[in-house]
Amino acid sequence: MTPVPFTFTFDGRTLTALPGQSVAAALWGAGVLAWRTTRTGGAPRGAFCGIGTCYDCLATVNDRPNQRACLVPVRPGDTVTTQEGIGHDG
């Protein structure tokens, strides 16, 4: 059976994902390589290790900052936004 794609948003853009994909995998699949900026200097970051060890892939998912995008499954209707620095208190 073919998985049925669904949509979520990233920084206001509607993107498509497949069931079982992590937020990072869905963003990569859409051509998005960075979804966080560093605390100092604002350098772009995305997935680095891909297994939840390095914390480079932090994103804000449904208004919750500091979510490891490589571990969090994307769900229909999720709102993902670029996290700047340490995010915000939620």
C-alpha cells in the first residue's frame, strides 16, 4: 500500500510529508537544509548527526522550542518554524 502524503507548514510555507518521516526528513525532502540559527552569530544549522545526539537540528514545532527535528515525527497540520538561538519559553 502506498503511503498517503499529508501537509504541514514550515515558516509559513505548505510542505508535504509522508507518514513516519521525522521533521528533519520531511524538511530535507522539501529541499530545506537549515531550520535553526546559532545563539552567537546567527549561523544556519540543520541536521548534523541525524540520531539525536548533537542537538544541531533543534526546531520549534507547534510553538514548542528545542525539539530535535531528527527525532520528532512530523504529523498532519504541524507548524514548524525556524528556531533562532535558544528558542523561547513556551
